[in-house]
Amino acid sequence: MVKRYLSVISLDEARALVARSFPGVPGIVKIPVNTGAVGRITAEPIFARFSVPAIHISAMDGIAVRSADTLGASEQRPVTLPDAARVNTGNIIPPGYDAVVMIEDVWVEAKSGDGETYTIRKPVSPWQHIRPVGEDIGESEMILPRGHRIRPHDLGALASYGVTEIPVIHLRAGLIPTGSELVPVGEMPPPGKVVESNTLMAAAILSEAGVETHRYPIVPDDYNQIRDAVRRGVAENDILLVSAGSSAGTRDYTADIIRDLGEVLAHGVAIKPGKPVIIGRIEGKPVIGLPGYPLAAATVLREIVLPLISRYGLSTPRPERVDARLTTSLHSDIGTDEFVLLSVGRLGERWVAVPQSRGAGVQMSAVRANGYMQIPAQKEGAEAGETVSVRLTVPRAEAEEAVLITGSHDPALDYLADLVRPRGVDIHSTHVGSMGGVIALKKEECHAAPMHLLAPDGTYNTYYLDRYMPGADLALLCVAKRQQGVISRDGLTFDDLPGRTFINRQKGSGTRMLLDRHLAERGIDPASIPGYDREVTTHLAVALAVKTGEADAGMGVYSAAKALGLEFVPVATERYELVMHRAMLDDPRIATLIETVSSEAFKKVLRDLGGYETDETGVLRGLRG
């Protein structure tokens, strides 16, 4: 029988529940000072076993003296010392001496026999140039307090002060993946199956926080097998995470199993993505049921599990924040804290935030993002142009390398991103079509807009830029001239499209506009093409729909057809350009971008992909400049 969630609680209530339900008493282990200690958190204060230095030693090369013997020495009245001893840096100071005169300030004369006489021309004070016992640290003095994250230079000090073992916080988390549809990492999933990646991600997140993790084998959707795995996981770990099985579906057993072996404290938290999370307790230990969707699981790990980990004394990440202007309005449900992944970039003195896909199963949204924002439960969303607080998922310096490219898609952009990354430029592409790119450029919400808009007179791009951005001083960088055509499995042409299922690009894209123009020229009614209204945002998405049989044909670039082994019938050769405000040319990131597009390495990539002409690749032209 399908079970409903228990009463859904807020995120704040969930965190408070975790705080009062689990005391957060960590385990303690002692590890050798020379084995894997960096990054670990001290569980107890650590004290020096002996003083450093352990005896008075010289801080200079010179002579050890009695400071009283040097009184009155001057340039006019040099003093020949009645008693002194030669010492080098680090030598023990012989008994009876209380100062060192640097050898540079000593006149040394050989005496008859083996001895030397020492003459000085200025006095020294007691303990001058001597490192006294315990100057660095004294025996029993504290080196590190509890709760300290051990750094590389701490290790050298600990070893120098006689410490051989370090008591550190030890927390072990078990991760159990459940689901008959899962296959292990490394296997090619057959249709209907998916690779089990959530526990791999969770283990990495927890390990970064200093948690020892253990991933158990996949458990199929069988109540008794999952129950046995949970019982074992609780016995062997301090915290247990059960991946999937947390929703209200017919085969989601996790909540019932936790209730059977312990208690369910909450099933359902008002967060998006991540609502189906379970917070349970078995034998006093936390047991968390993670949603199956990757982004939902990631949200629960970040917003609920990491705060739980911090209660045990482990250090969890504190992301840097920037204030950024949101490019797109976002609607959100009142009563739910929603977390939205973003691509963030700096344009001049301000930051811009472009939302990624909000689908909980779209892992590439997290890969492409470099930040995220929270829409609080009391808000209905956020408006385009609003300043929002963004938490960075990368160091701020890396976020400042981001270049936002918004507009038409082309597979070559991914290869361009690969070429510029080693040079300190991080391209973030958003595929909204050529007209979407014009709008983003007009609002100064991107660094560059890729486009291929065919004008009535047969030219590309400038007609629409003149129309929608009159007076703007723009620069257009030619990426390539590329072939557009009909992609199919069996060589369909334009005349074959009526009655054949089709996959289309979104309205405002240059590909859609090219399609509509050719349909009109041939007198083909779009209504005669089943699927004409079904839209995707990339050429590869078109090719995938054709390859999987969801559509008979679609319009796209040759390189996408070639990549998936599909037939291609050319329709047009178009000019694909990156358009930017001319002022952007002074930005070092844009200069690197232009230089890379013009490079032979990028032209070779285009030739290898196929369907591109590179004779004008890298050509920069101006509009009203």
C-alpha cells in the first residue's frame, strides 16, 4: 500500500530536531603523527613531551661569555675577556656563561700554544643571543587545543615536541544504496537501469568533512534484505545513510524499516529538492533516508547531514557569499525552502547569477553550477533583476574566472571551454537560443552571446542586433561557418517531413527560425509535422531524440549528427558568432577567449568535429564601432 509522508516539517525544525535528538559525542582514535593526520580534527588537547630547546643553546656563531665581563667595553676602551668559549649556532652554552657575542664583533688573536684571546668593543646584556630552555615551548605546555584542524606545519611542530600519536575525532558513516534498478559504478546500465552514484557522491562529501565512510553493496527492493542491511549498518557505524527508498512509493521500505528497528523522527522536510528525506534513530544513532534523485540527495547532505556532522566536532565547509543580480524570475512555493543552482560570473564590478535547471534528477546542473541560492519558505520566489545572496561552491578566485556565455548552442563551445580552462578562464554556457542571447546581452547579463540569426537579406546577426540593440557598440567574433540540416536515421529530407515525427528547437533559436523559413519557402504547414511543438534546447538533444527513436527527424548541426552516427542532409551553411559589448574586449578573460578561438588548436577541433568551415574562424568585426 502506498504510504503518505508524515507531517512535513520545516528545514529549521528539521535542524532543531537533529540537534536535540543526537548528542554528537564522537569517537576518538589515536593516529601516528606521520600517517594521514593533515585535515583531521584533534579530539583532545595535545601537550609537549619535552622542552624545546631542552637546554640553553647559542642562537649565533660567536663566543659564550659572562655578560659582567663585558661591562665598559667600547671603541675607545676595548676589553680583552679573561674567559670565553667558542660556540656555533645550536651549540650548548657551557655552564657559567650567560651571553653570546657574535663572532663578527670579536677580535680573535692566537696565543702562544693552542689558545686564543678575544677582544670586544661593546658590552652585551645577560642572555643576549642565547635561546633559553623552553623558548619555543616548555615541557607540558599545550601545543594544540581540541577541535583544531591539523595543518601541514602543525605536524612538524608536533614531531619536534615529542608527539608520536595524535588523538583525533573519529566518526564512521555507512552508506547503503537500495533499489532493484541500480547497477554498480563502472557497469553500463541496460534500459530501465541506472548507475548507483548517490553513495559515491555522499561518501566524497562526508570524507571531505573528515568522516570515515563505508559504502555497502546495492540492496534490491526487498524488505527483509534492506532490514538486514540497515541492522548491520547501524551496528558497524556511528551514522547510517540509506540512499533512495525515502519517498511515498509502493517499494519505499526505509521508513517502515526504521520504525521497525527504532523510530522515525521525521519523514518529509519542506525543502526543494529533497522533500522525501527521512530522519530516524536506531539504537541512539542517526539514520537518514536520502531521496533517490541526485540533486535532492545533495541538498539533504548539504543542509541536514553536514550540520549533523558538525555536532560531532568535525569541520564542515562554509561557502563564501557574493551578492549577484538574478537573470531569470524564479517561482517558488510558499512554505518550502528551495535551493537553486546557479552559474555566477563577474561583469565589471557586479556579479550576475544565471539559474541552472531545477530538475532534481539533472546532475549536470550541479556540474555546471558554481554557486546556489536559497529561496526562503516565506517567499514566493525571486524576480529577474533582484539582488540575491549566492553561496559559492568554488573558491571566489575561481568564480571570478567565470565567463557567462548565453545564447545559441553548439557542441564546439564545450571544446572551447576545455581549451581555455588551463588558461584561467571558466566558460559557463546557458542555452536559451539566439534571441535569448540577444536579450541577455542587451541587459548586460552575459559576457558573450552566441548566435546565428538569418536576416531576410541573407546576412547573419547584424540585422537583429541593429533592430534589438540600436546604438550598442558591439564586436562579433566568428566561431565558424557551420552546416545545418535534417538529422535522421535514414536520410530524410525537408520534403519528407510532413507526417514524420519531429523534434524541434525552442522558439527564438536560430535553428528554429531557419527551419520555419525553409518550411515557408516550400509551402509546408508546420501542423502537418507531428512533434513540431516539442522543443529541446541543444543540437545534441535533437540528435539523441532521433537516435532513440523518439523522433524520426530534427533540425541540427552536422557535428551533432556525426557524434551519434546519424544521417545528415544539409540545408544551409550559417555564420555562428560570439557577440559582446566592445568594452568587454579589455577584459583579460575575453582576450584569452578570442585568442583561443583564433588558434590552430581550436580550428583543428572544428575540423575533427566535422561540418564547420574555418576560413573566417577568429575574425572579429565591429558594429557601430
